[in-house]
Amino acid sequence: MDLEDRERQRIQDLKEEEKNAAKAAVMDAFANIQDSEVAKCNNISKGWHSVELNTHLDIEKLLAPVENRTEQRFTQVREAKNKTPRKKISESKIKAIQDTQSQKYGSQSSDNIPPPRKKRTTKIEYTPRIFKTPLRDSTKKREQAFIAKNRPYLRSNALLNRDEVDITESNPLWLKQKGDGFARNKDYVSAVNVYSAAVDCTNGHSLLTIQVIANRALCRLHTKEPDMCIKDCDLAVERMQALADLDDSCVTIQEIDKLRKKMWIRKSIAQCHMGRLEDANHTLQKVANIFPNDSSLENDIKQVNVLLQAANAKRNGDTKLQAGMFEDALECYNNALKLYPLLVGALCNRSLCYFVLQDQDACINDCSCAIKAMKAIEDASPQSFTIRKAFIEVEEIKAVILARRGSAYQITCNFSAALKDYELALEICSDSSDCCFSKEIKEMVEACSQQSLLKARNI
């Protein structure tokens, strides 16, 4: 590489020298022409002789000798370079290089090359699904809930009723233990599915079947399906009666009575969640007649009676509110809330009375208390005696409360808080397809925004 660089530099220097020489020759030629022209002019001025000026100069004729010398020099350099012998690499050096490469990268001889891999066919099987749509995490819980709810109507489905099943799908005791594990981990939807599969595999009147149905009823409370819980409780009590009537039954009457008491209590809780307080009270009274002197049962009856009295007071307040008797309605709602402070319906309607009576501070306070009560009921244990609404109803009630509190804030000129409540209500309405007053809330937002701008301009 150094030799080539030096040779290249030498040729470049020769070109530069030839170029400078040609440039000097051209400049000399121009200088001679200029001198001859001056002399001719002097002769004309002196002798009054007419002389034809020839200013044309053949530049190519001047540069031709220079170019010929440059080409000859390049030819000589090229011939000298071709005559220079190249160095030959010895065989020992080539062998040393090959040995170094073999040590570094491994031997490439044909003996060390592995044979080609054998041909193999891989069979890919996809997980069978009941639904035609692909499996997605966003719809997994919804599909499990659908299967749990409609399992009795899916018995003809080949995926749920396969002939070749293993112990994980055919042993009811194993399925019950698996469902218990899901319930302990608070995966109640999966527990309901497993318990349903266990019920399909068991004898209809066995103790194991009744225990599975009882556990499934408890999971229905956690999945907010009180109607399905009531059906499971009735089904369990019916099968208990059939089991007790069997002569060869190995189950004692005490075990059956214990399970029956548990099912009736769960049924009353589910009825309470649905707002059927009179039915819940009737169910508990029936249990109390069978199991007298039970302190825990007496406490449950007291709780339901308190809820029933509060609901009756709230119902009287609703009647007076519809008749326009706002002060009388306030008194009824106050009595209901003294009995049960978490009665969301009473708080919501009392806030409306305060709003109509232009007591905006009290209206705002009741709306805030209603939102807190909804959160407290949501966080309470599903096995407690509380009045719970369906999820859609809860969201609609919350949107109404927020819109009402926003209106109260707007009247008190607290526009920032009003806009915040309106935005939250609109967000709830956008998520719920059944919300029918989103248009009214949007009009409230526009009016509040205009009032806020007017207030800012006046300031």
C-alpha cells in the first residue's frame, strides 16, 4: 500500500510539473505576441505603413509538444510498474495462515461436517372453542359468564360434552376442589364454571351435588347475580328434601338441616340485594321457626327489619315528593336515613328536595354523601344484608347525582366544580349505552361554560 501511494504521489507531481511548464509556455507566448503587436503599432505610427494585425494564435499547436511529453512520461511509468516482479508467498506461510484459521473457526474438512437433518412433519392443533370468534382477554370474562349462565342449554355442544374426557373433567370431587381453589383466590367467575361442570357430572341427589350447588350460590353473590343465587338456593333445598326421603341415604338429618339453614340465609341475602326486603324477612322468619334461639339469626332478622322500615319511610317520602309536598318528603327521608344512613335512594331524593327549596349547600352535601354511600355498599361484603342495585342502575344513579350536584355548584357560581361534575357525568353516560340524558348534561355544560366566561369578563 505504501509503494502504491508513493507511486501515485510521484505521478501526481509529474502531472503538476508538466501543467506548470505548459502554463509558463502559454504565458511566454502571449507575452511575445503582445511585444510584437506593440512593435507593429510603433512601426505604423512612424512610417505610416498599413500593417495587417494578426492576433490569432493557435493555442493547440503551442500545447501539443507539452501533451506529447506528458503522455510519453505516463507510458514509461506504466511500463516500469508492469516490469516490477510481484512477491510470491511461500507455501509454508500459506499453511501457517490456514492452521491459524482452522484453530480460530474450527476445521472445515468434510469429515467434521454433520449430516443433513432428517425430515419431520409437525402437526399444529388449535384449542377448540365454543365461540366462533378468536379468544381475547377483553372478552374472556364475558364468555365465562355466558357459559356459566347458559350451561344447562349448552348440553348438546360437542366441546362441553365430549366422550373422551380425563379426570379433570369427569371427577366431581376433583372439580369441587378446583372450584374451591378458585373461590379462595377470589376468581368467582371461574369457580362458577367449575361448579357447574361438577353439577353436570354428579348424581342429582348426592350430598356432594348439594355442597357444590351451595358453593355456587355463594359465588353468585360475589358475581352480583342475586337472581341466580336464589335459584341455586331453591335447587339445593329441593335436592336436600329428595335426599332426606331416600331410605338408603347415609346423610344425617342434622347435616341436611345445617345445609338447609345456610341456603335459606343466602337466599334472604340475595333477596335483600335485589330490594325484596319483605321476601327476605319472610325467609328469615321461616328459618327462625325451624331453628329457634339462634342469636346470629335474630341479628339478621333485626337488620332486615331496619332495612324494611327505612324502605317504607323512603317510599312514603317518594309519594309526597311526587305530590309536590317537599317539606313533608324531607321529614320522611330524614326518618329513613336515621334508620339506615346508606340508603342511597333516600339521599338522592332528599338532595332533590333541597335543590327545589333552593338550599344548594344541603343539596351538595347530600349528593356527596350519596356517592360515598354507593362506594361503601360496593366495598361491603356480598354476604351482608344491604340493598344493592344492578351495575347499570348504579351508574345511571351516579350520573344523576353528579349532574344534580353540578347544577347546585353552578347556582352558587362555583363553575369549575360544576364543570368537573358535568364531565364525570358525561363520561359515565358515554360508557353506558342505556343512559338517556346525556343530551341534557351537554346543554348544562354549555350553559355553565357561558356563565363562567361572562363572570370572567365582568371581573
